[in-house]
Amino acid sequence: MKTLVWLREDLRIEDNAALHFAAANGSLQAVYVLPEGLGEASRWWLHHSLSSLAQSLESDGVDLILKTGRVSHVIPKLARKLDVDQVVWNRVYSPSGMEIGRELKEQLNNDEMPNRSFNAQLLIEPGKVFNKQGGPFKVFTPFWRHCVQTMRIDECLQTPELEGFSHSVRGDELDDWGLLPTKPNWANHFPDHWSPGEEGAHKGLRSFLAAKVNAYNGGRDFPAQDNTSKLSPHLAFGEIGPRQIWHATQEGINGGWVDAEHGRKFLSEIGWREFARYLLVHFPHLVRDPFNARFSEFPWQDQPKLVSAWQRGQTGYPIVDAGMRELWQTGYMHNRVRMIVASFLTKHCLTHWQVGMDWFWDTLLDADIGNNTASWQWAAGCGADAAPYFRIFNPILQGEKFDKQGEYIKRWVPELGKLSAKYINKPWEAGANELDQAQIKLGSTYPYPIVDHKQGREGALAAYQQIKK
């Protein structure tokens, strides 16, 4: 039997349900159709991920055929050209991902082409988990508690023995897609921090479980410390699956080399990813509309100068600027700092959460429609299980709590590199002598705060009162 495997957010060979099914039933070829709307940073990662996967498949005589166009047109046409017996794929749990899958299935059924889809993206099927009232969960903690108590995670699938079949179909050349930036090449430092591909994903997981996980529960909040897994881009592209992470971590816990408290906390972050996708399945409008409908009337303000300063890491709040510059230079931002910068934009600057969400979508290597949507709505106070709107992060106190000595700040905001720890999170309070010695000229080498914290907080609370009524 000949099978066409449509790859999506599952760019791996191991524990890939669709690929495994195809391999068990004969020979196969694989196809990847370029999605619409990818962010620029994601395009960089995708280029290298596809290149890596194509090499791995080629070693077994399987071609990765690249195509552009509407999936419901491209895949059936390719299936006919290849004269395959069936088409298989793994489901993508997002509103657009599910719609694309439905359209393809309908067209293949009309063509009388056998087809089948699988779950390789999540630990749990979102349509199978409900609360005691029979409805979807809306708060993370009871959702995850229920999942941990009831779900049974199947063992990972063994690496399949792949066999390709001969054909004369030509796909696109990867370089012709133009996924890599050129003039300027703003991603030139990305390879210093990342190794896209399935091999890089597994190396990252092994390194994390061997050396970092046992400091995770407390250390994950401190951006200067390297205590996080940094697996999120690999998960976003499916170079590693959540089931693989789950079993590897549980094996460590059972074997005693992973502390149970730290290991379970790490797995709960995988749970947040599950919850974010779960929300999109049950509440697809969340991609663009607030979960809390009252926020549809929130008096967001259009302040392009503030947004530009935030994007460039020139807000005058060092912890915010460090995060935004880390994002631009590496395609990544520490999770604690993501919450700080998101709170600052939505509350101090009264800027719509969609503005921040769209910027993250374009600049994050781990841009994930579920995480990006749920996390920005959480920070803005309008999402499911959201932080209350009146809980406004103080960027000074957040910096003093999680980067007291300024190690993280000085790494990404080098113009503050000579400033003492006493003033590193509030340089405007330093005296003239201190600033001179640190070679800082406020308003010139480093900006004054673009929004006064007290005024920003009061403005956010006043805006909230308008919809609270």
C-alpha cells in the first residue's frame, strides 16, 4: 500500500502517529504545504526544521515534497499524481487548523480517497475532557488536576522503518520559499542560541533533565539563570511531542534523578500548553475576541509612540527593555519577563493585547497560536483563568525581585552595565555622580520612563472601572 503523509506541526520521525501508521502499511512519501500567516521568526525556524527533516527522511528513500497553495486542492491533486492508496495526517488543534483538516477530509471523501487523521500534538483530545457539569473547563488548575487524575498516556511509538516509493513528482525548492531574512539578516545571531530539528529537540530535553530540571520550580522565575528547558520552539514545530517529554520526565522521577516536585511543575507547564489549545477548540473566537466579553468595551488607546518604544526596548524600565531586546536578538524571551512586558503594554500603556500578541507572533521562534492567545489574554486580564485586571505588575519591583543584581538587565541593556545593583532597576533615581561614573546620560544614552508607574497604574484602574460598571 502506498501512502501520502501530510506533515503539519509534527516535523519529526519519532512518535509521529501518521508517519508510523503509513510505515506499518507499506511505502510512503511525505508532503508539507507552506502555511499562511507565519511570523518572520517562525519562517527562519521552519526553513531549518524542514531542511533537517528532509535529510532524515531522504536517508530512508522518502521524499519531503514541498508545495504551496490551498491544502484541499494541493493534497488531493498530489495524491492522484502519486497514485497513492490513502492519505494520512496528524490533526492541528486550532480553529484554522481544524477547518483546513475538515476541508481536506471532505474533498478526499468526495474523491473516494481513503484517509485518516491522528492526534500527535497533545496529550489529551480536547473534545474528550469536560467538567462535572458536562461543559468545558475554563480555569487551568481544575482542568489540569482532572487531566492528571484521569488521563492515561500511551507509550511513545517506536521509530518506524520507512520505505519510499519511486515517483516523478517535483516539489518546490526550499530556498525558493525565501523563508530566511537577507537584507538585513536580523537572524544572524539565532544559530548561536538554537539548533532547529528533531535532533536538537532531543538534545535539549536530555540536557534539561540531566542538569536543570531540579532547579526548575524556583529557578524558572529568574531570567539570568538558565533553568528553563527552552523546548518551546521545538514543541511549536512538532520536532518533539508532549508525550515524549511526559514519559522522559516521568522516567526521571521514577528513577530518582528528577526531583518529583520540580518534575511535576515542569509537566504542569506542558499542561498549560494543553489548556491553551483546549480553550481554542472550545472557544475559537478567542483568537481575536476577549474571553471576558466586557473587555470588548475596554477603552484601549492608540499610542504608536509608546508601542514603538516598547518594541525597541526603549521604555526606560530596564527589566522591560531587557526582555524586548532579548526577544529581538534571540527570537525568545524568558517566561517571567514575558508576563512583565505584557502587563506593561496592556496596563501601563493601555494598549490592546492584540497589538502585543501580533508582535510576539512575528518575533517569537516559539510562536504558538494557543499559548500566544491564552497568555496575552491572561496578562491583559480578559482571558480564561486570567490574572485580575487590577493586578498590575510593577516593573521596578519585578526587576528587584527577579533580577536584583541586574545580571539579566546588563546582558541585554549594556548601556546600564556599569550601574550599581541599587539603581539598576530604577536608574532615574541615581544621583548625578553615580550616573557619571556609570557613563549614563538619561534621555540620551538611556531613556527616561515613557510612562510614570504610579500614573500608569492609576490610569489602568480608572479604565477598568469604566467596564466594571
